[in-house]
Amino acid sequence: MGTAAPLPDVIGTAQRVRESNGHLIDRIDHPVDRINASGETAVVVGEMHADMTAGGARKTLVNRSVAIWAHDRDRWLLPAYQPTVLSKGDIR
């Protein structure tokens, strides 16, 4: 299915959100399994992997993720994001 505007920059947006919260990101990968788009809404299903520092502590994120994007005028908004932590056996 198509959408009225180019799909959002998932990695760039995630990085800007975390940096604005005072987190320092060393690495971020967002492998995408599928994107379902309809009209002005896109659902992005995949994973989020990152190495970062938050609150002075080093952290590694390995999550399945679902992001809901909504196109509004000239920008994409991220009204919902659901990460689910993967166990070591689930990591591909």
C-alpha cells in the first residue's frame, strides 16, 4: 500500500528523541521486518538494537518493536512506540 509522503526516518527520529532526553547513543540499528502503510498512517514492525549511556550507566538494548507513525501536514509524528525486550534465545 502507498502513503501520501515518504516514510519517516525511523533511526534518525529515535536518535533525536534519546539525545533530547540526555542519553548518549554509541550505536543504533533498527532492522525492519515490515511496514504496513495506509493513507497517512504507517505501522513499522522490527527490532531496535542500541548501545548507549543513560544516567551514567552503559546499556545495551535488544528489543522487538512496533512503531505507529502518523503523517500530519509536512511531518511524521510518532504517537505510539512499543519495545519488547528480547531474551538471548530470541535474538537473531
